[in-house]
Amino acid sequence: MRYYNLKDNKVTAGFRDAVMRGISTDMGLFMPDRIPVMDADFFRRLPGMSLPEIAFEVGALYIGDEIPMAEFRRICEEAFDFPVILTQVDDRKQVLELFHGPTAAFKDFGARFMAGCFRYFSARDDRKTVVLVATSGDTGGAIASSFLGVEGVDVIILYPSGKVSTLQENQLTTMGQNITALEVEGTFDDCQAMAKRALSTLNTGDRIRITSANSINIARLIPQSFYYYYAVGQAGGRSVISVPGGNFGNITAAAMAWRSGLPVEHLVAATNINRVVPEYLTTGVFKPSASIRTIANAMDVGNPGNFDRLRKLFDNDFDMIRSSVSGYWFDDDRIRQHIREEYSRTGYILDPHGAVASLGLDSYLNEHRGSAGIFVETAHPAKFTGIVEPLIGVAVEMPQSLRERLTGEKQSIVMKSEYACLADYLTERYSLK
């Protein structure tokens, strides 16, 4: 398997190089040169397979011989040692709960898989690896937890000041050790732009290796496809899948699984009022815009970093993507209303991001009466108690992993939303001059 630069397909890399570089020098994303097609025997066995077993069989086709198979099996078993739960909500809807990992968010899947790959690769590299990650909420905590204490790796997290929940901020600012939080006076889009520019332009010489842990890194994207195989296998048939969209790595991973042969009926891209993708699916025009703050803060992205990958999976053919993916968006009032109504109707507690996915699935199913589907719940509602509890009138039980992060001293470095500030910080910290 080779990986090519979406901006210049003559630039290629193997799995290791694509992972350790994160992004090409022209800020182009790496994309696999083909999506492996799974054989019929795999799909026959799928309902009885565990997530680590699925990860090993699918993932091995993406990594080739760059990690020994025994080591890769260990990476998969250690990365996915927590449950994935598919729950029936009503006769047409199931929810794929991806919040049972250490940081109670779906980002645990990609972060832990990537950390396992980094451990293997970094042990064979004399240089320190510096991992830059921009977060709008859950990514930072998942990366911090997954990379904490990894020898030879520093993690630097950029997050927008005042635009993540208190619990999310605690998750990424109280770890210490090899984890540093940069509190950026701007938006997530500012954080992402600063990180991407550093990845593509900062002259590091031979002192450090700099890479990304956002879903722009292929090692974050690939493992997000694994749980879609698991969900469809457990559901027992073709399903519509509704995914809440922020940086659009999650739905891109679903599309990768679909293109490999997974029996998916249709994809739904559900967003909050940061609706550039639903508008593209209506107009055919992709117009990035400044992000707008909402109660579903992890989705507050105005220029989704993975959207070029999603389009490429459909050969950049607008008619093909529009026939395969439907887009819907919802404002905060509608999200709040749905959390309240779904709890009253079914007893199921949604977080704001899962509520968006649930609304998206409802919208599609209302237009296609013979269909049924799965919506993706990406974060535990306990991460958003200030929003959820007043709506449902009961306390949300908090997982132990989150209770542990309620205390701890915040450690962050406040930084202006200018690339020069990040470049100066990295240059001074790692003596790059």
C-alpha cells in the first residue's frame, strides 16, 4: 500500500512515512492509493468478530509489511480493549456508542491506534517526535491520554480559549509529563491552520520530527473505519449510517469502509449550524467559512480538514457523492429540543453531538420510510452535563475516567492565534535556530 498526496499525486509515501510526516510539505493530505476490497468470507465472519479482530484484518491491508504482524496484532488488541456498544433506540434506529474508552469520546479509537504505531516507529528513530494536534473538544483529551508517557514523543495541543467545555479542558491541560496545552486566543480553525502551517513550513533540521495527530493523519483516519464494520456486522444487514460532522474524518472513515464492500445503504452527514458540507451537497459549491460557536462544540468547524478525502472517495464526482451522502444541519434550539424529546420518548440520553446525528437520521428516515439506520454517538453525555441535565431533569451518571479529570491543576500556555507565535515557541523550545 502506498499513500499519495491529494494535492500532488506524484508525491507518495509508505505507511510509516505518511504517519510520521502527517501531512505533505504543501499541506496536502495523504490518501491510500486504493481502498482494499474485503472478500466475501470476511463479511460472512463479520457478525462473530471482535473489534480487535476486525482491526487486525482490515488494518493489515493498509500497513503492509511496515509493522510485523505479531506486533500489529498487539497494537490492535491494546488499542481497542474497551467495548463498542450498539443499542436499539426504537424499531428503526440504533445508536453506535463510541464513548466507552478512557476519555469517553470516539477519538479514543484513532488516538490509541496511532499511539501504538508511534511507539513502534519512534523506538526505531533517534530523533524526538513532536506531535501537534488542534482540538475543538475531544481530540485533545484522547491524544493526551493515549500518548501520556510515550518515550521520545512530545504532544503539543492547540485549543481555542473559552470554546471547549470545562471537562474537556481539564482532560487536555492537567496531564503534564510530555503533554503541553497551548490555549489559543481564537477559533478551532485558527488552531488547525497554525498546526498545518507548522507541519508544512517549519524548518526543524534534524533536531526533531514534527507530525500531526489530528484526523488529517492517516493513522487517525484508518482506525475510525473499524467500528463501522463492527456496527454493520452486529446490525445484521444494510443500514443507513448518520455521522455528526466536524472535521469530517469520521464520515470519511465510514465511506472508506463502504467502498471496501461494507453493506451500507446510505450515509448522512449531520452538522450543527457550521453547515458548509450540507450546503455543498445541495449546491455543489464548497465554501469554507468562519466557524460559529454552538453547544455541539466539537463540530464547530468552518473548513473541514478531511473533506477533500471524502470527495476523493467518490472520484470528486458531485452527482456520485450526492447520491450516496445526504446532508442536514440543525441549530442549538433544535438540538436542545431533540435531547429533551428523545429522553421523554425513549429514555435514551443524548449528548449534543449524538443529538445532531440522531436528528440527521430522523430526517433521512422520514424521507425513506422503508429504511432503518444507525446514528453515531461520539461523546458521553456526562461531558456536557451543563447542557443535558437541565433538558432531561435528571443527573447524568459520570464514568470513573471522567471523574478522575475533574480535579488537577490546569497547565496551559496562552498564545495569540498567529502562526508566528507558534513558530517562535517551537523554535525556542527545541533550539531550532
